[in-house]
Amino acid sequence: MSEQARAWAAAAAVPDPEVPCVTVAELGILRWVEMRGAVAVAGVSPTYSGCPATAFIEMAIEAALCQAGFEARIERVLSPAWTTDWISDEGREKLRAYGIAPPEGPAGKAALFSAPEVSCPRCGSRDTAQISAFGSTACKAQYQCRACAEPFDYFKCI
Ligand SMILES: [Zn+2]
């Protein structure tokens, strides 16, 4: 395995601090890892602006690279901006299995403030209602399914 592949594997395995069932690679937050001389540089995109997890994620990726034996540096990649479209299919599956409804389009800032139609991650019913615009974190909204009465978090679409 090349140094770069090894560095990518170490960084990509870092779980998201807010949704530990998915990795930063599956969420699309980790954009690239490249070797610059002996230094592994990881490009990281912040998710929701103002999301306090961003600094934590950067630290966790840096720590993972250090643990793998690399001198590490993080570069914040602001453009193009991250959207929920970048969450991989595998990441979406894991979110659903974890009981979090993955984001459904259309992406856009407006979606943060409106209540989109969301499928229940447990039974798949679309008969769901938003209980609160903010769930366990600001990135999620709280929903309840009317079909099976399951409350769940919805990963907001941006
Ligand atoms: Zn349900």
C-alpha cells in the first residue's frame, strides 16, 4: 500500500463525532489526503456552517493520521461547499440502520428552515411529522412517525 493510500485509510476511518455510525469519508467531509513530502495533508470540508463539530472532526482526523505514523496537516476546503448530496450510498444506508433518516433533496439553505417530507427510517412510512426543528444536534431535526410512532432524527439537507 502506498503512503498516500495508507494515510487515506487512516483518515477515512474516523467516525463522525455526532453520528458515530458513519465515517468522515462516507459523509463526504474528508475530501482528499495527499502526501506533501513527509507530511500527510487532509482536505476537510465543514458541513453545516457553525457546526461545532468541524474543529473536533479536524482534530480527530489529524490524530488518526498521527497515530498511523504520519506528520499531519489539515486544510479546510471551503469550495465547492459540502452538501448532503456527497453522503455516499453506504453512508445513507448506515444512517437509516442507525435510526436516522438520511437527507432527502432538494438540497439548499431553505431546506434547513422548512420541514421536508421525510420517510421513517424504521418502517418507511412517509406519514411523519416534524416535532422540533432541532434534534440532538443543530444538524438534525426531530421527527415522529405517525404509522409506527417511532421518534427519529432527520439529517437535514443542505
Ligand atoms: Zn415508522
